[in-house]
Amino acid sequence: QVQLTESGGGLVQDGGSLSLSCVASGRTFSRYTLGWFRQPPGKEREFVAAHVGSYGATDYADSVKGRFTISRPNTDTVILQMDNLKPEDTATYFCAGSWFAGGYVKKTSQFYDWWGQGTRVTVSS
């Protein structure tokens, strides 16, 4: 059984940094996609960033480009480094895994098969 376990998150001031980590267990994701979505209070879940293991492809939501960095230190771990955080980044962040192993990133949640429990990020102004 696949499990995605997140850590990190918390409260930070406007302009601060946080790092989120996600470890996959139950199968290897060496070729497949691991990424992050977020759900702001009262809003829909949205794509943040993802990495495709087979090609090393990465992509980001426009709202976080230049501020967030996704990395994959090993096949089953994905890290989201979040710098210059803004109040609008406040959300519950979810790690997500997909069977997709193509040369680009899928940005819609329907393509993701596994989800973590979520970790809360709050940015105060």
C-alpha cells in the first residue's frame, strides 16, 4: 500500500521561508511523478509544483515561480523549498504521487493517484 508522509509546514512571517518534505513508501517512485498541491481556506485544491522521475522534468504554478523550488534528493523523497512566502501562500499543502512518467508535468489533480494527509502552512502579514 502506497503512503505519502509529509513533514514541515507551520507558521512563518511574510517574506520568510519554509521547507516541506514528503517520503513515499509502499512502492518506488523512481520513474514516476511526485509533487505538491495546496488548498487555501475556502478554495479549490491547486497545483504547486511537481517532478517527473524518468526525465527529471519539473514545473511550477505561475504564482510560485521564482520563489519555490522542488527537489528530489532520492527516488522516493520530494522537497518543496518555499522562499519569500506571502500571505496568499497560506494553505494546506498536499504531497501527491502519480503513475505518469512522461517528459512533462501533469498539473491537474485527476492525474494523481496518491495523496498525503496534508500539512498546514500559515504566512502572517
